[in-house]
Amino acid sequence: MTEKFRSPKGTRDILPDETLRWQELERILHEVMPRYGYGEIRTPVFETTRLFSRGVGEETDIVSKEMYSWVDQGGDALTLRPELTAPVVRAFIQHNLGAANPLTKVYYCGPLFRRERPQKGRFRQFHQLGVEAFGSEYPELDAEIIALAWTLFQELGLRSMTVKLNSIGSGESRDAFRRALKSFLEPHLNNLSDVSRHRFTTNPLRILDTKVPHEIEILRNAPRITDYLDPDDQEHFDRVQALLDALDIPYQLEPNLVRGLDYYTRTTFEITSDSLGSQDALCGGGRYDGLVETLGGKATPGIGFAAGIERLLMAIAAESPVDETDELDVYIVSLGESAIREAQVLAQSLRRQELSVGTDFLRRSLKAQLREANRLHARQAVVLGENEIQSGKALLKDLTTGEQTEVPLADLPGVLTA
């Protein structure tokens, strides 16, 4: 028996009837980003493994459990990119983009790879869009980044959204909070999961990300990081909130929002959707003012966000169901050898005039070809048979109204593009 191959676990084929939604999302993305001054960047799908272990953090789940890594024939340790901020920072440093412009603003859209448990809206090969901005430490850039995400999602058709906002401070602020959090959690260690006990030693702030119900209950009485912000961090956070108020972007403060990666500082945020159930995050992001320096560049502040495209499409479909059917401008029915040739010539002429055209390649009957035209949602059908070729006139049928007219062959391109 011949072996039947299937896509690997956690991956999927995106078929033509679904790619229409992807194309529409990408079209809107490419329209919105330039309005805010962001240019597209495309990085390789694999990078040096050290880039992620150093940039994302050795103790994160991504680096410790989820990366697809290998050593190639030359002995180089390589990894399929599990996230895109570190590759974009690497490109920013490598190409010295900061020297060309004191403020660098880029966006991306592409596939990522993580070996995590597949679930609804989450795959091992998945896709993200996102932005990164380098060069400004000021809160107005934080507000613009959040406003950009909010605007993009609105233009994609999303309405049931919430911005969740926090600041995790920087430097001494976070160190003071880390000590306070550990002191609070220490009496509860025996009640924490193995994962949280490990994080207690390596990065206790990550415990705030827990989804374990009894740990969430314990954390209700935990100290809040916003109580430990130094005056500069507090002023920055207050200014971000004031700017969001001025931009009329609603938000709610979320003191346990720390994000999952080690490089975040100060502002962190998520935008969630009521349409996605418990796994409700549309995007997440924040500041990472030390990451460029960590990866070998000059000290440069940065901020960005990333959104999962599969999850965005799920939310869009839940909120704004639309007819995803693609339509043809015209379907050419051909009957007989000379008509087949004429149909191909006419189709090529019409396509050069930017019409979408279908033709028959199975030499079916008139009835079967008209049925195919309807299946493809063609607006009009041109019927070409031997009689039409001899008379020099084709039958033009409006498939919406059923109206039929005879049109000289030479006039068809003009009539169909009118």
C-alpha cells in the first residue's frame, strides 16, 4: 500500500479558499503601517541559536523547551526563529540602521516556529505580524505603538477589544519588586507548581504569568510592581496613560502583566478580544530598552509588539463573518477546436486588462461549463462555439440576471471592461 503523507503535527496547509482572508489582512497591514512611518523588514527564517538564548533568555520556555535547533554540516548551531524581535534587533545592529536615522521604525509579517503543544489558534509553525521602533526612550512612542496596534485591529474589523497596561519598571525598581515578590511567595512554595518553583529561582516575575487557578488565587494578595516604581519610572507610566487618554484609547491597568520574555522593561501591554474565549490575547508588547546592548549594539531604547495572525483571523471571523468567495469577472465557454483557440486568445487579452477570467480545460458540454461558471461565481459568461466563430458574434450571458445578448467578437474586450 502506498504511504500517504500528511503535514507534520502542529502545522497546516492554508488552502486557496482561506488565503483570501490572509491576503486581505496583509493588504490592510501594508496600508496602515506606512501611515505611521513604519517600513517593512524581512529577516531569515533561521538564525544563530545564540541570538535567541542570549536575547530571549536561557530560562524562558521558548529557549529551554520549544526551539527547533540543529548543528549544520559546518558545525554552526542554528535555530528556526521562534520570535522576531531578536532577529530584527540583530538586523538593526548588523546594518547600523541607527546611524542612518536617530529613530528607526520597522514592521514585519512572517512564519515562526515553536515546538509547543498544538491547540486552537496555536501551531508549531505559526505566523506573526509586528512592529519594532528604536531610538526613543520617551512615553509618546509607547503611546503611538499602542495606538498603532489599536488602529490596525479596528481596520481589520475588530471591535470587542481591551488594552491591558502595566509597567514593570527598570533597574532598581524591578530589583526591589523582585525581592518583595520572593518574600511574599516563599511561604507558599510548597503549594506552587514545579514550573513556578523553578521560576522562583530563575525569574520570579514570570510566576505572575501563571494560568494555574490556585496560583492565581495566591497572587491576588501579592505585592504590585507599580508600588515599587521609582519616580522616573512612575512619571513615564503616568505619561503613557495620559497620552492614551488624549488619544481616546480605553485601557485597564493590569498589575500582574509582565510578558513572557526576559528583555522587557517599563511599559508592557496586551490587547485582548472577547471573541477568543480563555486564550484571548490578540497581541502583546512593550519596552526593551536594554536588548540592543545585550545583543552587542550601542545602548538604544526600543519598543514593539507582535500579534499572531491565526488568532487575529479567528477573532475577525467571529466578529465579522463575511462571504469569502472570490468572484470571476467572466467565464469563457468554448465548444469545438476553433472556439478553444479563440477562448484562450480572448482570455489572455482580458487578463491583460486586469479582468479575472476562467476557461474550460476538460472539454465539457455547454451545460457543464455554465454550471462551472456559476460554481466559480462568475458574473458573466461568454459562449463561443463553431457557429459563433463563423458569425463573428459571441453570446454574452449575465449570470446574475440571466440576460443574454449577442456581441461582435471584436467588441468583446471593450464591452467586458466597460
